[in-house]
Amino acid sequence: MSKEFETTKDILIPVDPLQRIIGQDQAVNVARILSRQKRHLLLVGPPGTGKSLIAQAISTVIQKPKQEISILQNQLNPERPLVEIRSEQQVMSDFVKNIQLGKIVSAAQVPTFVGEKLGFRCKRCGGLSSSSVSLCPHCGSEKFAPYTDKILDPYSSQLETPYSGAFRVYTNRIKPDGKEEQIIYERTPDGKVNILSQSDLRKIESLNKKTPRKVLIQLNRSTFVQATAASETELLGDVKHDPYGGHPQIGTPAYLRILPGAVHEAHEGVLFIDELATLVHLQKFILTAMQDKIFPIIGRNPTSSGASVRVDAVPCDFILVGAANITDLQHIIPPLRSRIKGDGYEILLNHFMPDSPDNRRKIAQFVAQEIIRDGRIPHVTFDSVEELINEAKNIAKTIDDINGLTLRLRNLSGIIKLAGDLAVLEQSEFIELKHVKDAVKNAKSIEEQVHEKYDNWWKAGSADHGFKSTKAGPETA
Ligand SMILES: Nc1ncnc2c1ncn2[C@@H]1O[C@H](COP(=O)(O)OP(=O)(O)OP(=O)(O)O)[C@@H](O)[C@H]1O
Ligand SMILES: [Mg+2]
């Protein structure tokens, strides 16, 4: 690659999150169709090739949700609360009734830290943007990532914990008469900030109380919901237990105990299920939810008082993005796969790309992106980028025995972060060649380290048990 930049600082990072995905053109094209046509997608590929990243990117390019879902008290049959779907206009008009109580200002007019907490202001560059966008469009960094007190984990994906900022921020101010007063900043559905005093808030709350309802799914919400195989409750919702069984005087009414599942939270958004195959028996529920676009919420613990409560027809019209490894594909139930195929796409991700000047440029773009995303490490010099490209070749050769540039980019990302930490330790302005070389050495997996230190697993195992490690095999000490 000819010297096209001095450091990665000179590399322009695309604003479009889909353009930040490198080497997966087919998946990116499908992602664009998906976001417009509301189809489903199964991404299959080795770890660290961008499955989660693609799912996230889709959620940032789809339309904003237009419905708010509430659970209403059913006076006649309290254990069968009702569902109410309100359009954006209805929510807004109700909201307008309330806002006369406070003062509405733009996100630029509130204190910086309030803007940050509400999700409008980027902590890194200070730029303002919509609270539902998690990557800052001005500098490309993760908007909600704290600068410090974060445990360094080069292999974790920060994108996997989307967060759209707080709804309310409480602050105190000293009034001219010396008394302290609480000020509440509240994010409005149209991206402004409502400034309220404590008494305003009480009035709003009492207004809301007139209709016994609970907003289950907010209008202003994240369009990315990740579900794990951890529990049925998390995926499908539940009804909280009440020791007083919803007794009218001392219990909590059933409609307040309804908890949405990930399928409901993903309504009008992306439901991302990593390792879809591990969901085993839950897969058939996903299938039903996809087909019906509604899913009842019931109490899932038979010994709980929630077991007698049921809310029918809670909407769950989501785009399913499932991820799986090639070997796990067989554990996805055929009707679910056929549903995805019939109404969407199955994509096998690339694990490498040919070594060409264009693709080398893409790796350089990737390096620049990782620096910005991390936010705590300096930019990389041209020579070091070349070294990282060589490492991308090495990884392709050692892991996949292929001549090309690896797309197992989490591995490369780990090396960039390690090199960055070394540069930070040395207070170096940039990540230099030596930092990358040292990082490559440090980034070796336990298997590689065992190979270097012990030659083979047999000897390593003997050392583990306090045996002498000799060529002849283990002997008791
Ligand atoms: N194609 C890509 N383009 C740009 N960055 C990528 C790409 N693939 C991976 N990355 C980088 O590697 C990190 C890990 O990727 P991601 O979490 O999306 O992988 P994954 O396929 O979901 O892995 P796993 O199977 O372990 O869940 C991303 O946060 C990103 O920094
Ligand atoms: Mg993933």
C-alpha cells in the first residue's frame, strides 16, 4: 500500500454504520434490503466476523418506532389486563397536555452533564444527536461509553450493550433565597428536554394516574434488543409475583405486574439472538411470535400468584436477526429456518478477503474505527497499520490456512487495543511499530503459549499437577 496517510487520524470514517462493516458486502447489501422491507436474517460464521455488529447496524438504519404499548387495568376482570396501542400522534397529543406544566428547551440548552445523561450529547466530542443513536455521528465513538472506570476487555464487544440514555435526570440547585430546589430534566418523545420542578412532576404523575395504565413499551426506545438463551422469562415476558395475590387494597394490581419479554421490546425493531441454536426449545416460541406478530404475556412460574394472569395479543412485530456458528446450524429447528428463508435471508459470512490494495485500505479503515470506538487509545502510524495488516495475513494463515487478510476481526481488534494500552503506558503520541509487535507477542492464546513453553499439552498437564515434566513423561515428585 502506498503511503496514503501519516496516521489513522487522517482516515475518514463513514457516518453510515453499514459502511463501517468491512469485507462482508453480501451481508451489508442484504442488511440494506432488510431495513426497508422488514425481512429476517440468519448470519452464520466464525466468531468475531461481525455478526453482532451487522445486527446492530441494521437497528440503527431502520425507521423509528411509531407505536407505544400500554397495559390497561381491566376493571371487570383484573387478571386479564388489556393492551392498548397508541400511535406517535396520540402519545404526542397526550404529552402536549402535560407539558404546559414545565418549560421545554432543546438539548443544547441544558447543562452538559444532563445532555450526556439523557443521551443527547456525546461524552467524547460533545456533539449533539438523537438520543436513540448510540454511535455519535460526529466522531463515530460510542456515545454512552464512560471514559474511565471500565474494565479493559479487549475481546468484548461494546456494541452488545445498547443504551439510549436516561429518561429523567434529577439535579439540585440553590435558589437566590439560599434554599435548595430539585430540578428534573425529562427527555420528551420528540427529542427535546422538559424542565420540571418537583411539584410539576407530581402534577404530571397524578394526571397519569387517572387512567390506570402502565406503559409497557415506550415510544422512544432502542431498536436493538438482544436476547440470550438464559431464560424463557427474559425472552417471552412474565407476570411478577405478588404475595397478596393482587388483593384490591393491599396487593399490586395485575396490570402493574406485567413484564415484557425481549420479543415485545423488539416490536418495530431488531430482535438479535446470538447463538440461536442454543435456544433449543425456545425456538418454537420465536417462530410463533414471528408468524403471529403478537405473543401473550403470562405468568411463567406456576407457584407464583402471577400464574393466573394473562395478557393476550401483545404486539411483537420484529425483524429477527439470528446468529450461529456453522457447526451449530443443525440445532436450529427446520421450521424456523424455513420461516427465515421464506421471509428473509441466510448469509454465510466471509472469514477472509483477498490481499489487495483495496482490501488493505479497508483494514486501515477498520483500525481507525477501532481507535475511535475505543476512545482511550491513540491513533496508529502508517508503519504500524502495515504491521497490523501483516498480522491480518498471519491470522488468516495460522487459523484458516489461507493466503489473504483475515476477517476474524475481533482478534485483530484485541491486538490494536493491547498495542494502544502499551502506547498509553509509554505516553506515546501514537501507536508505534514496537507497540504492535509487542502486542502481537502478548496477544497469544493460552494454546499458543502452552505450545511455546511446554511443547505439548501432555507436559503442560503434568506441570499442572506438580509432576516433573520430562521428555519421558510424568513422574511423581
Ligand atoms: N466485518 C467487520 N467490519 C468491521 N469491524 C468488524 C467486523 N467484524 C468484526 N469487527 C470488529 O470485531 C468486533 C467483534 O465483532 P462481532 O461482535 O460483531 O463478532 P461476532 O461475529 O458477533 O462474534 P461472536 O460469534 O463471537 O459473537 C466488533 O465489535 C468490531 O470491532
Ligand atoms: Mg456476537
